[in-house]
Amino acid sequence: MTSWKLSIAAAAAVALAASAASADTIKIGFNTPQTGFAAADGKSVLTGAQIAIDTVNAAGGVNGKKLELVVYDDQAKPKFAVPIATKLIQQDKVAMGISGSYSAPTRASAGVYQNAKVPYISAYAVHPDITRAGDYVFRTGILGSVLGKAAAKLVGDKLGKKRVVITIMKNDYGKALAAGFKSVMANYGIEVVNEYQYSLRDRQFGPIVSSIKGDNPDAIFDTGYWFVAAPFVSQLRAGGVKAVVVAQEGYDGVKFIEIAKKAAEGVIIVTALDRDSKDPAVVKFMTEFKKRTGYGADMVGASGHAAVMVAAAALKKAGSTDRAAIRDALASIKVDAITGTLSFNKLGEVQKSLKVQEVRGGGWHYHSEITDAKLLTPPDK
């Protein structure tokens, strides 16, 4: 046989093998920041998602097939997220997609998935417009405004702090959290004595710290991510500000504590992961996560795991990779995930209780829970 015939035969064999492999797997698209400013979160969420994939596959997969994550790096930027979504849908032929990214790229991708009528799950992005893209878009994480409401209850009710400063990160995440906090703070007798804004790139907070010291608040509600929050909290304590710092999922992770060091002690957050949980599934996840990464599990990793487990449950219930059937299954399922029992309202939003964690002895530990169903109810339109 001539060499060109051998090449054709080899190519055909490769194509046949690829086709057979593809037929034996169910592809789930996954956009996440693997490089850039949010790469640490991207590593965590992908690790959590892959642990879930491996768990499902080890148990026999779904409907006789193994799950496969098709992963692309969106750098947490909409300009990359949109072409990635298009590629996943049109070229990779995914059955559904998951966002392991921030609000801006997730919002941008959601419209692409909705227009193509391919189910899409936001693992932890919080902006309200994500699910408003349409009926094929769901969120397994807590809506930003709901997190903000929970933080207000924590500050005013559980902690009894009334004079509060709010520090707002100038992006979708920070604004949504602040809006939620303000919408219910009067119910808990909270007075906002001042508020400040900062950007994602800020690392020096001298003027804000000096002003907050003059405000003399009982508590500070901060809406930032851990890589901004760590220097902010460090500078607060170095500047003599003693008010309790209350925050949210953006702080959730060992990196915040590693950078802020002793200044992190006493910080309290509302989040989705309880490190002191005795639930065997949570304990197993946390053990495996640390084994794979070398650091303790965080909310982002747990959210990636939960989103994949929800996807697997929907695929199983649908009984096929028909995208409309998967969407209908998502709309009607209830899944016990490591972040809580998850089900969706008609807008695709999830309702669940929230965990309150506090930094004690250099680690995150159980403080309390927020279970107020009325407070935690997300919008349904």
C-alpha cells in the first residue's frame, strides 16, 4: 500500500476512534478563567467540577455514558467568553454548558446559550441579568442581591451592629451585593454612616481607611474579592480600625487568610460552604480537593462541584442529550449538593440556606446559618 493510502487509512482510523469516543461521552461545556487576574478562582472551580465529573463517572456515568468537560479559558472577560460559547455549541456540540466564571463573562455567554436553546448553568456568578437571558439559563449559586440581604441580617440581627460603613467594589458583583444589603437594612435597624467605592485594581486604601476610622462604625460590610479584600482588611487593622468586617463569598478561600494573615482573624462572611460540616459528601469533597490542589476547599470549588452534580442529575432525568429535555429536567429537579439542597424557580434561580463562616485560628469555621426563607427567596421574574 502506498504511503498516501496509509495516511488516508490512518486518518480514517483516528476519525473513527474519535467518533466512537465522542459517542461514549456526554460533553458539557465549561468556561472559566485559567489565566489572568481570576486564575486562582478558575483553578478552584475547575478542580471542584472535575472532582464531580470523576465521581459521576466512577459510579457508571449518566445513562450509560461518561461525562466529559470541554474546558476553555475565558480570562473572566466577556470578549473571550462569547466566542467560547459559540465554539462549544457549534463546534464541540455540547449537551449543555456551565459557567465557572465571573458575572460579566457569564452574562455575555448566557445570551449565546439562550439563543441556541442550549441549557446553561451559572455556578457562582451573581448578577441578576444572567438568568433573565431566558428559560435555558439557570444559577446554582446565590443571587448577589440575596447575599447582600443575608449579610444585612447577619450584621443587624445576629451581630447586633447598627452603625455600618459599606465599601463597594465598582463592578456587577459589588453593586449587586450593596443593593441587596441596602434594600433590607432598615428591617434590622442599620444606619449606613458612610459608603466608599474602589476598583478591582486598587490595592492601596490609605484615604478610605483614614476616613472609616473617623466614621467609627460598629461594622463594615465589604463587597470585594479576596485579592482586593486581603490588602484592604490588612490596612484597616494596621490603621487602627477595630470594627468587625462582614463580607460574602468573594472572601471565601484560603488565599484571603494567607495574604491578610492575623488581620483576617474575626472576619465573618455569608457563603455556601461549611468547612466544619459532618456531611460525608462535604468531608469527602474537601479531602479530595486538598489532595488535588494542596490547599483547602473554597466556595468557588464547591460551587463548581455543585453545578456539575446538578447537570448530571438533569441529564439522567432527561434520559437523553436532547437539549429541550435537559432544560425541562433542570426546571423540575431537586438535588442534594455539597452547597445545599438545590432546586429552581421559574426564573432559574436557586433558593437555599446560607452558611456563616468566621476566621478563627487561621482558618474558616462555622459561625451560624441564615435560613430565613422569605429573606432568601430570589425573584422569579
